[in-house]
Amino acid sequence: MGPACQLQGPQVTGLSRAGNILIGGTFPLHVYRVYPETSFKAKPSPIACQAFSLQNYQRMQALVFAVEEVNRDPDLLPNITLGFLVYDSCVTLQLALQGTLWTLTGRETPVPNFSCRGAAQLAGLIGDSGSTRSILMAQLLGLYKYPQISYFSTSPFLSDRIQFPSFFRTVPSDDFQSRGLAQLVMHFGWTWLGLLAQDNDYGQQGVQILQQEIIKAGACIAFSENILSSLPNKNAVHIVQVIKKSLAKAIVVFSSDSDLVPIMDEVVKQNVMGKIWIASEAWSTSALLSQQKYAGILWGTIGFAIHHEEMSGFKEFLISTHPTKMPEDSFLREFWEQTFDCKWPRQKALLGSHDNRTKLCTGAENLESLQNIYTDVTNLRVTYNVYSAVNAIAHALHGLSSCQQRRRGPFLWDTCADVGGFQPWQLLYYVKNVHFRNRAGAEVFFDESGNPPAQYDVVNWQWSADGSIRHVKVGSYDSSTPARHSLIVNFSSIQWALGNKQIPLSVCSPSCLSGYRKAAREGEPICCFHCVPCSPGEVSNKTDSAECSRCSWDHWPNAKQDQCVPRTIEFLTYEEPLGATMAATSITFSLIPVASLGLFSHYRNTPVVKANNRSLSYLLLLALSLCFLCSLAFIGYPSPEKCLLRQAAFGISFSLCISCVLAKTITVVIAFNATKPNSAFRRWVGPQLSYVVISACTLFQVLMCVSWLLFSPPFSEFNTHTQPGKTIIECNEGSSIAFWCMLGYLGLLATISFIVAFLARKLPDSFNEAKFITFSMLAFLSVWLSFIPAYLSTHGKYMVAMEIFAILSSSFALLSCIFFPKCYIILVRPEMNTREFLMGRGTALSH
């Protein structure tokens, strides 16, 4: 290959070590870059990389450590020495691509499709840390089928085996992380979330899956903003303004730590406090963001971190590093200058004599005395992934080299690959099938998509006594376990911002307490709602209920409407004062007609008793006693038998009573009209007419009640609709028409009696009872006319009490108006109980 074949381009430098087989690696050893102006008036300058990262340098050292460990292992790749090629990708696509080409060609000036490494073979490449850079590298490496194992690229897009057939990784895919983060935020009850995502494959795909999972779980997105990597300030001013205005307290961030720094600088500048930051694994253990100036705003941050493992001997390896051992390592010299704040003599000379305060590096500085992110091996996460990636390639090479011993290979015609001259696709077969336990005891393998088992540590950023930030493990997430057990969080170990003990809230609307349900606000997400009390008869026994549940028919909500309690049973009982009073009144009043009957029987031959048909008076008094007693059927538990008979008993008793009154009234009219000469009423004089009237009127009511009981009988029922919280045990009358017909018939009889008595009230002689009957019927009708609206307007036991009151009042009105005057004459004025007095001659005789 001559110079004519070369492409003009920048020379690439990195760190290399010779070996029979080489492993490439790309690491963003610098996290800031300055792009040159491209005016094309002169040759464009290369991208300037700045801000050397101690954390990423430690990860690069893990590759060197793993290679040396494999070379010392007599059982792993015997007689083969591994070498490496390491390049600084500087968090840029251009340099990541240049480093890949340099690794493939082995020349400082990369030449596509050529390999100039000599006898050394390239086994594969470890890197990169960013998904976008890894995607670009995987597209190139996939052309040649070189295995690529990333230690920190998490984009789900890289699981596509068609587009990226040679890509593997030792970090779980964001497909798992996004689901786990969604489960984490729901675990804490954060339903109103902000999202920040870097504008690359890592950020956009991660946040897209997260958003789908969050919405599926019932939470809502308050805002979603992109961190624009192309802008110097990453769009920080706008993003922080959105964060400041939003009510969302919890903010999930998918970004690298370097691109998140300008955002956090602006957050500090605008003094935005009280937010809960949820970190993706790319910055959850970041040294850049763990500085003291961010402690006030990031204290309490919680997120997912790569699962932590131990690396035996790595601490000793790190502190044994020295520039004299690797003088060709420019990265080590830069690390030394930054760590000990000095300059090597060559750099001192370049600065000139005007800066005499610059400290010179001597090489006598001691790494053992350092306490920084480089020497800290207590939380080896991404660093451990680099170590696992190197071991995966080493074990794949070991499997390839052991094929000859088994004498049966996996390739065509059972052939094996030659470890001294294998093709990349042959090693790729072994990488796909690699499965081993490393020195830490962890199992290493890849699934069919090139992913490892998904395990994360839940870390919490806590403020230590010296003012620094510590990343404390407070839980774990394992996607291989059942969903309900995949996330484990120790709440008592978590520190929230400002030392709060309670879990901070991040909701659009406060939670609806028990007894309330959520009602959506019009035009807003489902997480924004009003809390509406449950409707009568419904309860909710948990917070944020979408619906209230109805109590069973025999239960009713308590005062808070958070549980169903048995309904209060209500009916008019003998034990309560109202029922006892009415029962006592009924029995007492029923004795008055009986006493009157006894009195009338004793004085049965006196004119007052004999007047107006003595037998009718006896029958009327018995009927009145029954009317008083029938009210007892309305008191007590409304059993089916009682419901069946009580209205019929009431109707028949009162029909008999009013029929007797009507018969007495007719008797008065006939008696006085029969005294007239040639009167046609003479033939009606006698008791037969009265009995016919009573029998006919009562029989009609009996027939009506019997028909009622046969075709639509009353029955006992539980009324749960009339009064909230009560079950009224009452009698359903069966047919309301029959009930009102029965009551109307009583009114008709009373009205006829009233009219007849009213017309006969002025008939002569003291025998005339029409005047008293008129008053009794007037009182009777008044009571029952008043009863109807009162009966219709009351419910439950008070409706029954109203009917009992009407029965007692109307019965007492009949008793008092018709019989009290006679009892008064018999007991108090016996001189008036004479025939002469009743015939109107008593007054004359006394004079």
C-alpha cells in the first residue's frame, strides 16, 4: 500500500501495548470539547478536548488491569499475550469514529479497509460509553463482524441484531431501566412528573419507553424537555424556567453527566429548590455532579445505578500507576498533572517564564495518600463492566483456542478457527456463546439480543458529615424476578432533600381521601382531578379511588363514607316511648267503651239507655272497643301475618262502628217521621232495619277487604330508599287502590251519617241523638281529612304512628260525642234519666 492509497486526515494518537492479540477500547477521557471555526481559509484545527475525567480514566485502567490479569493467568489463553489499543472519544462522534478506524487499521493515519497491524490480530473493541457513539461504531464494526462490547451504552436500539449483529454490552438495556424507573416513581406515589432527556439515542429512546410505562401505570407527564447537546448552554435557561414554573416536584433525567452539568449550573443560579431528581444510570453515580456546589439541589436524588461488584487487587493496581512505568502514556501524564495540580517540566517550559507560580511535577508524588474518585473502589459499577467486557473477549478467545483440543469445531465440516489467524466472525460465534463466572463470582453471559441480565442498584444521594455527597445503595431492581418482587427499596435508609423524613409529593392534585372519588378536570390529564364525595349509599375505602362502590342493601355508609355499616332497623316498637304511649292509650281507651257497656247494661231499663235502640248502643260500644284495640296491630314488628290483617281489621272495625252510627241516625229519622199521621215510615219502625243497614254496610267492606287480601295482599318489606342509613321494616299495602278504596268507603259512610244526622238535628223531643251524631261525624271526618296529607308526608314509624293517632282520635271522637252525654246523665244527673224529662215534661213537673 503506497501513499497514493491514503486519505488525507488528522493523525490519531492513543495508548497501545503490543501483544499477539489486541483488544481495542474507546473511553471519553475528556468530557468537554471545543469545536474549531471552519472558515476553510486555512486547514481546520482538530477538536480540542478539555476537562480530563478521573472517573473515566479509572474505567480505562480497568481495561489495562483486566488484560494484565488475563496475561498472568496460566489457565486462560496460555502462550498468548493480550495487548490493547485505547483511544479518547472525547464525547464526540467524529473522534469515536476516528478511534475505531485507528483501531481497525493500526495506523496513526487511518485507512479504511486496510489493516496495518502486522502479525497482531484485533479480537474486538470495548466501547463506547455513549449510545449514539456506540451506534456509529457498531455500524462500522458490523461490516467486518468485529465483536464490540460496550460497558455503558444502554439504548434499546442496540438490541436490534439485524442492524447491529456484532454488538454486545455488559450494561443492561434501557428497555429494562425505563420500566424499572417507572416502577420506582410509582412506588413512591409520584404521579405528576417532569422529563428531561438528552437529544440523542440514549436520551430519546430511554425517555420514550419511560413515558409509555408511566402513562400505562396511571401517572402523567407535566412537561418533557430536551437537553440540546449542540448548544453551549444545552438549552439550560429555557429548561430551568419550565422546571421552575411547573408544579411537578419529581423530574426524571436521561442524560450523561457532562451534558447535565450546564443544566444544574443554571438550577443553582436560579436557586430552584425542592425538586426530586430521579437519575438514570448515566449520571446516578457521577463524580462531576457530586461536587459540593450541587449538594444543595441534588441532595435526596434517587435513581438507578449499574449493579456494584468487587474487583480484587484493583485498588493496589491503581495506586501503583506511575509515569515512569508507562512514559508513552500521555493520558497518565495528564492525569498526574490534574491530580497533583502540577506541570511536567516540558509543559513548564512552554508556559514561559512569566508564570513562576506553576508547580512542577517530580514523579515523587504519592497516589496512596489520595482520596478521590480515581482511587475510590467502593462503588465499582461501570468500571466493573469494562472488566467484565475484557474477560468476555478473553474467554471467547480461550474457547476458540481450545477448539483444536476437542477436535470438533462449530464451523463448516466441524472445523475450528486458528487462534493465530482467525476471522472476526469466527470469534463472534464464541462471544455470543460465552458463559463463565469471573473472579468476583458473578455470572457473565449474553442473551440472544446481546444483553446481560438486568440488575440495578437503587442509589440515594446523601449528604455526609464532611459536606460531600455519598451514593448510598438503598435498594435493588432485578428484571428476572416476578414483577411484584423485582423492586426492593429500604425506605428507612433514604435521605430526602433538606432532611425530610416523609416521602415528598409530586402530584397534580392532592390525593382524594377515603369517602371521596376522583372527578377529572375538563381538558386536563387524568392525574389532575377534583375530589368529589361519594354519592349517598356509596363508599370508597382507599385513597384516590376512581369510583365509589355501592353498599349492599342492608348496609349504609358511615359518616366518613369509607366503610359500609349495618343499617339502623326502624319500626314502631312497644319499647320506645312513642310506641309504648300509643299502646297504653289504645288499651286504656278500649276499656272506656267496655266500662260504658257495663254501665249501660246495669242501667239498661232506664230511658236514656233504652232511647234510640239499646242494642245498637251495645253493638256500637263493642265496635268502638275493637277500633281502639285494632291500633295495637300497627305496633311492633311488621310480620307478614300482621301486615296481612291489620288494615282489614281496621277497615272492618270502623265500617261496623260507622254502620251502627248510620243505623242510629236512620232510626232517629224514621222514629220521628213515623209519628206523623198516615206516615209511610211506620212500617220501617223496628230493629230489623238497623240490622239490615249494619249488615249491608259492613258486608260490603268485608267483601272489599277479602278481595284485597286475595288478589293483592299486603306484605312485609324492607324499605331502604326512604331514609338514608335506615332500613324501615314496614307493610307494603300491596294495592294502594284497595287501601284508598277501603278508606274512601269509610269516608262515604261517615259523610252519609253526617248528612242524615245534620238534617235530623232539629227534630223535636229529647230522644233526638242526631245533634251528637252530627258532632261525632264532623269530628270523625275532620280527623281523617287531616290524616290524609299528614300520612302522605311522613315515612317509616311516624307514618304508622300517624295512622294510629287517627284511629284513636276518631274513635274517641265517636265515643265522647255520642256516649259521654248519656253517661253524664246516668252518673251525675239521674233526675234527668226519666221518661217525663226525656218527653219534655220534666221541666213542668219541677215547677
